[in-house]
Amino acid sequence: MAEAALPDLFSEQELTCSICLDLFNQPVSTPCGHNFCQACIGGYWASGAACTCPLCKRQFDERPQLSVNKVFALIAEKFQQSRYGAAGPPPAPGVPAPGVPAPGATPDDPAAAPGEDVVWCDVCTGLKQPAVSSCLTCTASYCSLHLQPHQRTPFYAKHPLMTPQDALRGRTCRVHRRLLEVYCRTCERCICALCVLDEHRIHKTVSVQTERVSKQREVARTEQEILNRIRQKEIHITQLKKKLDAVKV
């Protein structure tokens, strides 16, 4: 079968990740036979108490060891190229074309022109485009095209956006160069979604947001315990003073 004919065997829906709703990027297959982007399924499993398939809800005793399906990844890439060309799908009206600086960007802006500090879009498949914004809730960076849902869909209205450089500064995994969006309670440190599928596969992990809330509650409990002890000491001192005054009389 000719390589160029491979994309014709699949529809765009079959090559779309059900988590990020975009064409597969480094697709992996779960033991139940469903496919997801490697980073998407890693982040999904890290944020839940149980390891289940997002589609059929099959539960696994431990996180399966997944490898990128290189053939499927190639098919997804060929599909994009056959439909949209190497540059990806055309931008919507009012959205800058790939490689063109966003409105208000300057030539010195790292997001405007490729350079040493460029952060690339996490959603683009094939030819990556520079990210113009990062979402702290989705823990992903987007080019001007893939940022559209955050700008137009009410569901994303409360998602905080930052410039990619500010969002990722000091928050990226040294191994995978991805945002540290997961907290490993076994190792007591932050990791990325790809680390979840690698050396931390059998570790206890939660999302950074979940761990932050847990730590805040722990600190609040500790503060309350300290305040209670202080009040008890104050009551004890007051009682001692009363006894001392009674003795003096």
C-alpha cells in the first residue's frame, strides 16, 4: 500500500484525540484499544484517583506502560498534510497565519519570531508553530490558531492565560520540556504528564492544583492547632494569676 494512501483509510474523527479534540500528537493505545495523545492520557491519569480509560471507563490495577504508536502517528501527520498542507489548517478570519506575529506583537517578542526562547504549540501536529499564549488551567501552550477555543468558547472564559515564556519559566520538566502539571506524592516533587507514563508510572500522583489545595488545608489545620494551643496557654496563665491573687489576699 502506498504511504500517501494511508490517510484515506481513516476519517478525521478517527484520528482525533477525545481528550484534546485535536489530531493525535504522539498517539498511544490503552490495553482496552482506545487511542489518545501521550501527554493527554498521562495528564488524565495523573488527575484522577483511579486509572481508567476516559472512553469505556475500564479500570486498570496500575497505569499501563504505553509506547507511542509510530505508525498511527505517521498516519495522523500524513492526514494533516493531505488535508491542510505542511503548514496545518488555514487560520480563521481575523487570526494571523502560522508564522505571522499576533496583533500587538513586536519583532523582539519571543512569541512573534522563532528564536532561542520560543515556546512551541502543544497541539500542532507536523510542523509546529510558535505559541502565543499559555493556559494555566489546561497546562498547555497554543499558537494563534489553536488558541481560538479559549477566546471564543464560554467554557474557557475563566481559564487564566499568560505569555508562554512567563507561564513556563521555572515550571518545565528538564527531561520532556513540558509544564510541571502533576505532583508525585511518592517522590514529593512536581513532574510533567509524560513522566507519569515513565518512571512515575506506579507512583501516587495528583494534579498540582489538587496538591496545592491539600497543602493549603494542611497549613490551615496546623495554624488552627497552634492557635488552640495558644488559647489554652492563655487560659492556664489566667487561672494561675487568679490563684496567685487569691493567695496574696
